[in-house]
Amino acid sequence: MDFDLSDPTLLLHDEVIADPRPLYDILRRRAPVWRLPGQNSYLVSDPALIREVVGRTTEFSSNLVSLLYRDVSGCPVAFDIAPLGDPLHVLATADPPNHTRHRKLLQPHFSPSAVARLEPTVRRVVGHQLAPLLAAGQGDIVACLSDPLPALTICYLIGLPPDDAASLIRLVAEVSLLLDGVTDLDGMGRAGTAALKLAEYAQRHLDDALGRPSVDRSGLLAVLADAIESQVLASSEAVALLLQFFTAGTETTSSLIANATETLARQADLQECLRRHPEQIPEALEDILRDDGPFQFHYRWTTTNTSLGDVPIPANSRVLLLWAGANRPSPEESGGAHQEFADADPGAHFAFGRGLHFCIGAPLARLESRIAIERLLAQTSRISLNPDRPPVRRPSILLRRHATLPVILTGGR
């Protein structure tokens, strides 16, 4: 497959949105730093150059200053979010020293050992969510498992009422239209309204935590409230962090669980192998993250005139670090084989980012996905797609995520 890299609408073509991997292969070979025609947006797909960018934090800011949406002509164009240095930029979109401060506060609560303590809760939620699917022998994995599981887990982690999970799923889906790249201007406005509602929800629960004695607080709300009182965090930063937990903490995991389930449904031999050897499930999930990971890229913003490789990049440009492109086979590989990747370590991939901003929630996403797939395989003898209801992906240039994934589940042996 070939692509016209001079086409300003290429990134939003239906076939590219449906499966961007062939485009990534072309970019890796022909334009490892590709300027979107007609604007200052640059897509970086070469692993070495991505590693270089994440180390040049002064020139390539992580602040989400501007992103892309679809204009009336079908082109991706700029949409301003917040100025460089705005307090809205926290953790994943913050630069040092703010990023360092946020990470130091939160890292102990997302460490592998801290996340492991959530395993009984995650197992209980998975069992509860799977029960009606298994009883019916069919259903939508997205509605029944991959959306509710991370939303409920985040509620438990933060200290929110589990009954709020369903409304959080709906709000997060509306807010995510901001990032999809295919949203029109009216849709961006609706997404902005949803973001305000989500912020109001976060502020309400934060105020409630602040109104209690420290010993009566729980979850990450306790951590944030204590940090505000000790002047480690501003209240506005805490609200912005909660919004990141709601969105990134649910979207990534939902995507991974659904992508893994569809992969299994299409590969009966892989299902059987993992049923016989469940200890290989974590490795299989890493393969899925590498080949069809959730986030396709993250934005950077140039603070000065600079260059990358041999491509000059002016100040105030968007730079899209294509994690999913960096995971593709290197141009030197023959036949497009996927047995080896650009990094020497076959386990290494970019699905959770690289550098200072490596995803703080990666251990949690891995835990939830592993338990979901373990239970799904252990309680079925076959997972197959519903021939009358094919899977539907949500259109997005940023996130590879299902809108629906109807499956048929044959009972366990």
C-alpha cells in the first residue's frame, strides 16, 4: 500500500483511521519526520528520534498547548488548549520541575507493589462483570467488561463511589472527542462542555475530602487533599490530575482489554496456547501492545526553533511522537516481518511512552488486562466474534479503541 504524503487530508482518510499501521510503515521508510502539509505539525516515527525528543525536554515541551481537529475541508487543523506553562498541564503534560513534583507525589501509589494490592479488588470486579456475559454465552465486551473494569478500578483507587463509574464512562467518552482528531468544531465545543462537567465532579469530591479530617480521607483523594494542605499542590493542579486519572486511567486499559479480546477471537490457536499456558498471558499482552497499542502518539510543543534529524522545526509547532509507528518493523527488515523490532530487546516497546513521561499507570493497566484475559480464557473453551455484529472501532487518530465488540463465548471445559 502506498500513500500520497503531500495530501493534507491523509491522516484523516477512512482507511488510515481504520488501520494506521500501513501508513506508519511508509513514514518509517520515507519520512521519519513528516510535516503535515500546510501546517506546523510534525509526525515522528523513528525510534531513535523519538528517544532523542523525550530527552530534549526544554525544546520539546510536553504541555498540551494545541492539538488537531477536522475542519470543514476534511483537513486536520490546530485547536488551542492552554498556553505554555498553564497550570492545566500536569503530570503527563507537565514539564520539569512540575512534572518531577507530580511524579514524586504519585509514583508510590502506582508502583508495582502498590498496584499488586489492588489485585483482589480487580479480580472481584472482573468476576462480577463477566458473570452475565458467561451466563448469556454472548455479549459486548466493551459494555460489559473493558469499559466498566477500569472505570470501577479508578473509582476504588481514587476513593469515589463505584456507582459513579457508569456516568464517568459517558463523560470520559465525550471529553475524549477533544483528542480524536476527527471531531468537527461543534464536537470540540461539546467535548469542552463535558470536560467542564468532569472538572466540576472532580472539584466536588476534592472539596469533600478537604472538608474531612486527614485520618478520615481515603484513596488518591486523600493523597491530593493532604498535598494541597501541605502546599505541595495547588487545588487547580489536583483537579487537573483527577481529570487525567479519569481519562488516561480508563481509556488505555479499556483499549488493551478489547484489543486483546479481539485478537484472541481471531486466533483460535493463540487462545488454546494461552489456556494451556496462562503464564504466557503477560507476554502475549506485550505483543498486542507492541502491534496494536492503545495510544498512537502523544503531543509535544516546540518552545524554540529547532531541528530533528535533518528536518527544521519552527517554534510553536506540534510534534506528534508516534509510539505506534516506532513499534513497527524497521525499514531494514525484509518483507515487513514482525519477528524483530527496531530495539534489540524484543520485549521493549513504546506503547506506554518513553523517558520522563513513561506512563505512571502502566502497572495498573497490565494488572487489569492480565486478570481480565486470564478469567475470560479460564471460563471459556472458545471466544469468537459474533458473525452478525462485527466489531466497531471508535474513529480516532490518537486512540485505538473499540466502540463495540460483540463476542460469542462457549462455556468452559
